[in-house]
Amino acid sequence: MKIAVSSYSFSQAFQDGRMTIMDVIPTAKEMGFDGIEFVRQGQTIEELKELAPKLKAQAEAYGIEIISYMAGADFLLNGIEKQVNDLKQEVEIAYLMGVTRLRHDSTQGKDAEGKMYTVEEALPIVCEGYRQVTEFAAGLGIHTMIENHGYFFQDALRVKKLIETVGHPNFGWLVDMGNFMCADEVSVESVKIAAPMAVHAHAKDFFLKEKGEYVPKQGWFGTRGGNALRGTIIGHGVVNVKKCLSILKEAGYDNWLALEFEGIEDCLMGIKAGLANLKDMLENA
């Protein structure tokens, strides 16, 4: 597997002014990454249409590949027609950026009127939206993906059912080994379910506090079941990243692996350390 880094990992440096989006590719290259994925973080579509070709040219100049583009979405909140039309513009951004993979979200489970849907109620709506987007994206040579995140479609079996229901060869799974913990699942067991459908993968690590433990205010967030997580440097937390990598390898996955850092440690230090640990795990997985 080749290792990339998500632009989301540099969020801390964006916020404190150390970096801009145009600093990501040079920094990733200097750190030793082979690829980069970009996450839409506050830019408008118009800004991205101007930015995408510049990032593509910069990546070519530095000899690093832009492997994927990540966008938000909510088919229940925004409605299928509007959300599909908006996502078609995101597909065009991905095309301008020169990437062949687009991950977009599904739903938080609530519509514009505030009605909360069950998974069974939401599934056909969300799947129809994904199907329309992936059919459009296929015409531009872009493979679309769902990532197990966002609490609603985050459990391994829920995501598996969604992918099977969409049933399109251009649609697959971005397997985030850490995010299963947000749905209170054991990452190793969930990756076993996800690995055969993987078209992309994220490496991530978390600290865990079980429900009832004291949870500090700095950097922690709740899981669906009331536990608490805090992002950290890969190899420092409780996610068995090495075993997850072994499971992906055994399933025949040999594609990109993107490092995603969400810790409160300094992000540049955390990314560098995480890359070193991830390389070591891959060599011994």
C-alpha cells in the first residue's frame, strides 16, 4: 500500500495561520508522503473551481498524486434532487483536480422538518441518491465512495447493506478503521466485514474512555453509545491499526492508505510521527 495524507490532518495549522491549502502539497511531499487527499473545508464551489486546477498543477510539479476528494452531503436534510445536483458539482471539482475517487456523506438521519428517520426508512432514499451520483461520476472516470462516519451510517453492517443496496460497480467503501469506534464497534471486527468492499482506506487512532469515566473538555467527543474518544497519533491509541492493516492485506486490498490525524498534539509533529509508525506497521503487518 502507498501512503497518503488527508488535508484534514492539517486543520490545526490552517486555523492558527501556519499553513494555507496551497501549503499542503509541498509539506506532504517534504514529509515523505506519496499522495494527498483533499477535504472540502469551508470553500465555496466557485472558490474550489478556481483552486482545483491550481492544486492539480502543483501536485504534478511536486511529483505527488492527489488521490481523492471529500465532500459533505445529506440526502434527507437537503432532499435527493438538490443534493444530487450539488454533488454533481463536487464531482466536477474532483475531475478538475485530477482525482479518480470522490467520497461524499450520506445523512445525519433527519430531514428539513426535523423528522428523525430509522435506518430502514432512510436506506432507500440515501441509496437512490448515491446511485444517481455514482452513475454521473462514472462518466467522468470517478469512483464514488461512502465512508463509515457521521454516526448514522457508521456501523459496519449498516454500511455493508447500503453498498449492497446501491449495487453499482462504480460505488464502494472508504474503510476508516478508527471511525467504527464512534458507533461503539471494535475496529478489527468491523474491518473484517468492510475489507472485501474496500476501494480506499483511512488509518486513524483514538484514545477511549468508557461511559461513566471522567472525560476532560480538551479534544474529547462522544460516541453514539455514550463512550468518549479523542484522536491521537497513529500507534498511540487503542485502535489495533496493525491488525486492521493485516486484515485489509489478507482481503487483497493493495490500494492507497490515507493517514488522518485528529489529535490535540501539534498536527505537524503528529502527522510525521504517525507516518513513521504507519510505515513500520505496514512492513510488519
